[in-house]
Amino acid sequence: MKDFWDERYRQSDFVYGDQPNVYFAEKFAELTPGKVLFPAEGEGRNAVYAATQGFEVEAFDQSEEGKKKAMQLAEKNSVKINYTTVSADKISYEKESFDLLVMVFSHFPETLRRDLHRKFSSLVKRGGKIILEGFSKEHSKFQDENPNAGGPKHWEMLYDLEDLKANFSDFDFQEAYISETVLNEGAYHQGKASVVRLFGTKK
């Protein structure tokens, strides 16, 4: 998958746009600045936005090309982000060191997903927050209708709401639902989509 993402992010345009995800930005506006982690952050649009709002930003992705784009975007916006090129199973952050975990279309193989989610959860302080938006299992019908809708091609990588809630069971959820929405994020997230959304507080 690293080669796939390097090739995609090597394009001159920001393939998912350079503006923050709508749901993330909406929930983010409710929070006070702190330290935030962005797993699988790609080209950095959400991480850079967080930095412009006064947050201390840590991000990682396996793609070196994604990091290059993220750093360019940070420079353009005159902010600093810490961005590590690493696979998700190799991350090394201090437990309970983040005030916020943000996962925007961060999909992982089913065999690794639960353990990764539990690990990410352990990095959030008590009272810290999670904001998550990802493609739901129901999104496959939109992919069939529109190849530009985006999302993993393998059904098992799409999210089940109850599985997500179980993986992040140490959060109380203010919001946890599936929604149909219309995406307009660069070339690869265009049109109708089914998404899972979580917004919660660490117990």
C-alpha cells in the first residue's frame, strides 16, 4: 500500500483537496487548543488546519510523498507540524499524551484494525476527545455507482459502526452514527457517500 499512496500523492494537485474535512472542522470548532494526533494523515490538510487554530500537531503516515505535500501545505500556511513517516503498527508515542485523536478516512486492514484502534485510544488523555469520519460498509453501493466516490476497494476495510464503538469502548460518544453525505474533497472524494462519524470523550 505504501507504493500506492506514494504514487497517488506524487501528483501535483492535493488529491483530496487542501481544505479540512467538513465534519472534522465542525466538531473541531468546539474544542480548545491542545495536543492532537492525526494517524494516516496523507497530504496533511486536516493537520495543517489544526495548526492554524493553535493546536500542537503530531501526524504520521507511511507515505513519504504524503509527508512532502503536508510540509509544503504547512509552509504555505506559515505553521509547524510534526510529521513522521512510519507505518501505523510501528508508531511510538507516550500513552495518554494527546488531548485529541483525529481520524479522517483512516482505514486499516481488518486483521490489524482493532489492535491499532486500541493503541490509538491509549494515547489519549482522560477527558480527551476523538473525532472520526470514515467510509461505512454501506458505502460500497455508492462506489459501484460512482468510481470517484472514493474509499477502500475491499469491503472488509469499510467501517461497521458497532465495531468502531467496541474498538473505542473507553470513550463516551456524544455522536456515533452513519450518514449519507455528498463529498467534495479533491479529485478522489466526489459525490454521494455513506460515512461513519464519531465524536466522543475519553472516560
